[in-house]
Amino acid sequence: MEIRCGSCGAANDEGQRFCTYCGSPLNEGASPQQGGQEPQVKSRTPATIEELKQWYTDRKLPPEDVTRFFIGKDVKEPKAFGIYREGDEVVVYKNKANGERAVRYRGTDEAFAVSELLSRLKEEILRQKSSHGKGVSRSKASSIGNIIPYVLSAAAIIIFLIIAANDKSPKRGYYRYNDRDYYYQDGWYYYDPYYDGWYTAYEDIIPAIDKDNASQYSYNGSGFEDSEWYSDSDSDSDSSYDWDGGDWDSGGGDWDSDW
């Protein structure tokens, strides 16, 4: 009989004391494996309408009637983005300023539909953040405008040097330990050849991997780059989209284009 790890869900041979994938003790929360059932791992990226609603709430964004992003609702009013389910299909739409509706997607792939609206929502959050600022007089604005670029450049260099000097994180890439494959990307992941998939691990229980040398991925299976966890940008974290409580101007966007 195989024992499933209570921390990461990986299957282990009966009699082992520690998980061979994440290092967690198997006598705490371990359970017998149930007929090839895949470990349930929560994705970082919303894949359903309900998960997108939670992502919106977690970012502390203004109400939907302020941002004009309606999740799970078929709103008919002008100037609205939205996603809703209609039978077996999911619809992503934009209502333009003149009331005309442009359908971005209609189909059964809910994860794709959610990613379309999420991408547009993220763009709008960053646009709203960049437009924030208190008014100043024209003369003061001119003087400040001449100084700001130099101040920001110097501050950016200082911050970069401080972060670089104190950053003890492993290099991003593949690691090999005890014939197991790991990947580091803002956290640890491990490869399970049984399911041909990548799953989260936890740094405090990761074995002593040689973190100074990323190794080549050697198993003939799925690469981490093909997994749902992979991101081609280290800076695109969800915290970048947390709302700061400022005013949201939904009328300043482009409401005439299809998307």
C-alpha cells in the first residue's frame, strides 16, 4: 500500500517516515492513496468565475459599479466589462459607451474566459494607479518635474543595491536532489512523474538542495514552463494589483473600442 503525504499529496511507499518529495513527516496527516486520484493543488491564478470573484475581493478593489467590471453578471448598461455563464458556455463581454456589446469570448473553456477578463482587469488597475496624484500649482509642478527624474533614479539604484546585497533567494531554475526534480520561482515546486505534473513544495521542509547551481531538467516529462505555475515575469505578483484606496475613474478609459 502507498501512503499519501498530507502536506503535498505525493504518493510514498508504506513504511517511509518522511515524504521523498517535500520532506514532510508522513505520520502527520498522511493517508492511504486512493486509486490514482491526483493531488488537489490550489492554483495561484483564478480559473473559474468564483475564483475570479475571490481574487477581486482579495485585492480590495472598489465595488463593481465603480470599476465597471462585473463578475458573474450579464449587465446590459453601457460602459461595462463582464463575464457570466449561459448554460454550458461562458461569455466575456464589453459594453461600449454607445451601448453596443462586443463579445470577447463565448465557449466552454472557463479558465480561458476568466484569464481574458483578468488580464483586462489587471491592465485597468495599473492604469488607474498610474493616474493617481494630487494637484499642485503649475510653477511648483515645473520645479518638481525637473528634480523628480534624478531623485527617482538615485533612489532606484540604492534600493536595487540593498535588495541585491540582502537577497538570499535561490536562483530561478531547476534543481536536482535525491533523483527528484525541483524548480524555484518565488517558491519551491517539485515534479511528480506518476502524474506528470508540478506541485507546490515548502521551503522550510525542502531538503538541503544545492541552491547555488541550477541543474538541467533530466526527466522525460513535462517541463515547469508548461505548468500552470510558470510565470515569465518575476515581478508580476498579485500584490502589484492590490488597491490603495484611491479614487477610481471608470469614465477615463477607452469605451469605444471592442476591448
